[in-house]
Amino acid sequence: MVEIFLKGLLIGFAIAAPVGPIGLLCIHRSLMSGFKMGLMIGLGTALADGVYGCVAALGLTSISSLLISHQLWIRAIGGLFLIYFGIKLFFTHAPHKTQDKKFDKSVLHACTTTFFLTLTNPMTILSFIAIFAGLGIGTLHSTYIQALMMVLGVVFGSALWWIILSGAVTFFLHKRIASSYLKIINRISGMTIIVFGIFALKVFV
């Protein structure tokens, strides 16, 4: 069981590591509001990875097929949300260092927002299905305990990556970047997230 958990840990870490819109959000929030906010952004993603990992590991083909068959509309919702969030971020004023505590009140909102945003990428489940199939998880030869241990490992592995990322950004950059530069970071982050949103909507072109 420990071996299965460790495999899940590595899978979760590897899937979370590539920097996409959520990674950019995590970096941005860590810079603006500190470790707690950046971490909650990442934990929302880790929980969503756990949901998709659970569907793949338990062999819930009806749910995965439903998600994949409606992936265009699901991705469209995610793309529109990214564009909205990018525009909002682009025009956001950079906070002063003394405003950090204000952002702590919305950590739950940050976690739930990224949780649902991550769920708008049904292609993630294909990655889990392919990996789990190669490891024999989710087949007739595996047990529910093995599947759940794998999923638990995925969640912890994904969370580990977000802890490292938000921690590195916070402790090395958060206190060292002047407020005057944060406005520029808002502009760049906002534009980049808008591009991610537009790319998600390209499926309809």
C-alpha cells in the first residue's frame, strides 16, 4: 500500500508541476498576499486533481465519458472565467504590504474558485486514466483500497508541489519586491491569463 501511495505522490507532483494558468495564479497571489493565499490557490487545484483521480482510479467510466463528451462546453466556461479573471486582475491596483491581512479573509474563496476552475479541464482525467491503466489501477485486478491509496497519494503529491511553489515565491520574493513593481506584475499576469482563456475558447473556432 505504501508503494501505491508513493506512486500516486509522484504522479500528483508531476501533473501539478507544469506551469499553466493555475500556477500563474498561485505565483501571483503568493507575491501579492503571501504564503497562505498562494497555498490555498494550490490546494483547490490539488483537491480537483483528487476528484478526477478518483473517477479514473475507481473506473467510473460513465462519469468520465460524460465529462469528456461535454468537454467543449466545460472548457468554454473555464475559458470565459479566465478571461474575466484576467481582465479583473489587469485593472487591479497593487496592494500595499500593510494590506496583506485583508486578503487572508478570502482564502476559502480562493480555494473554491481554483477548485472549480481546475474541474473545467476534463482532459486532466485522460491523463489519470492513461497513467492508472499503465499501473494497473482501476482495473478488475485492483481493489478499492488500492485505488483510494493512489488517489490520496495524488492529492498529497499535488499539494506538495503547491507548498513548494507558494513557499518559494513568498519567502524569496514577496517581501523583496517593491509595490511599484506589483502593478506591472498585475498587468503581465492579467494579460497572460487572458491568453490562456482565449486559447481555451479556440476549440469553437
